[in-house]
Amino acid sequence: MTILLNIVIFILGVSVGSFLNVLIDRLPKGEAITGRSQCDFCRKKLRWYDLIPVLSFILLKGKCRYCKKKLSSQYPLVELLTGMSFMLISNFKFQISNQFQIFNFQSLNLIVLWGVVSCLIVIFFSDLKYHLISDYILLAFSVFSFFYHFSNNITIQQYSNLFISGLIVALPIFLIYYLSRERAMGLGDVYLSAIIGFLLGWKAGFLALYIAFVTGAIIGVILMILHKKKLKSKIPFGPFLVIGTIIMLFFQDKVWLLISNIYRF
């Protein structure tokens, strides 16, 4: 039963991932998310059998059925990433392999976490690809963050504290955005950091920012060494904020333990 349940969750995840690909490519362009998908090159409307998550990409050898142009590996990557994320969250966060908990009172928390991770996946790839974070996905992220805390039965006072945490975490990003006149940071990064602060609280939120800056600096240096980027090249910050958020959302206790061991407090 556990194996069957994991298969169902994985299929659900890759199906959601297929929809996330639509959001990644259409929201930054201001396009409607409804309507049939089409080839990026020949604009041919795709049939249902061309859109089976992962499987269609494999059977078509990564090419369009009609114009034979090579398709982006983003599509199966996002689908597989979403499917694996759904399954890992279900097993390690809720331990469904040991306790059949998915359909009891914890189901809301599980669904909300799936929603949070789905939003982060869209933000990661859309900012990486288009250097733009859609207001719609930020709104969805904030709604899922609200219900994440709701599913954990927090009080009105705690909501107020989390709202203040969001403003505190967003402040340094806003200052960078304002002082650099939008050259170093975008307004989307400011909104995203505010939601991260609301989701994680100000302490974990600041640590997520720290992880984002460190990973961003490391990747930036590597890209310059490989001559992929120049010193003044723009590198989207959203993907690094997503990395920091994921780490603090799921591994916060281990991170705090590591910090306490390093600094001996």
C-alpha cells in the first residue's frame, strides 16, 4: 500500500510539474495560463499525447513531433523535480511509509507544503530564465504561507509577529534595491524576501538571506572563472533566495545545530 501511495503521489507531482512549466513560461510574458500548449518553435498546437509528463519527452527523444526542433530540458526537469519533492515531503515530513497519515488531520499541512514548494519551483525557474518573478506567483506564495501557519494552529498574535518579521527581513533587500536604483535587486526580490520572512520568521528568514548571498557569491565567482559571466553581469537573485528558503524550511533544526557547534553557544 505504501509503494502504491508513493507512486500516486509521484504521478500527482509530475502532473503538477507540467502545469508549473506553463506558469514558468507564460506568467513572465503576461500570457494567459489557459488554452492548449504549443511548440515554442513552429507554434503547432500540441495533442494530449504530446503532453504526458516526462513520458512524452522521452518517447519524442526531446524533440517536437512536428518541426523536430530540440525541446528544452526544463520541461522534464521541472516535472521530475516536482514529483520527487511531493514524494520526499510526504515520506520524510509526514512519514507516510510508517503511518498512513495523508488523509487525516495533517492533510492540509501536507497540501499547503506542496503548494509552497510548487511556488518556489516556479520562482526559481522563471527568475533564472526571464529575470522576472510574477506578481501572481508571489500572491500564491503568500497565500500558501498564510495557510501553512494556519495548518499549524498559530495564534493571531503570532500572525502579527510573522507579519513584522516579513517587513524586517525585506528591509535590507529593499535598501539594496533602493540605493542601487534597481540595478542590484529587483522589486520582486523585495516582495519575495518579505514573504520568506513571514513564512520562516525573522531569525530563520535572515539566515535564508545569508545562505542566498553566500551561494550567490560562490556561483557568481564560478561563472566568472568559467567566463560565463562578467563582473557587471546581472545574475538573478530569486533562485538563491529559493535555495535559502528550502534549506531553512526543511532543515532549520540541523542548520541551527551546525551554527551552535561552530560558534559554541
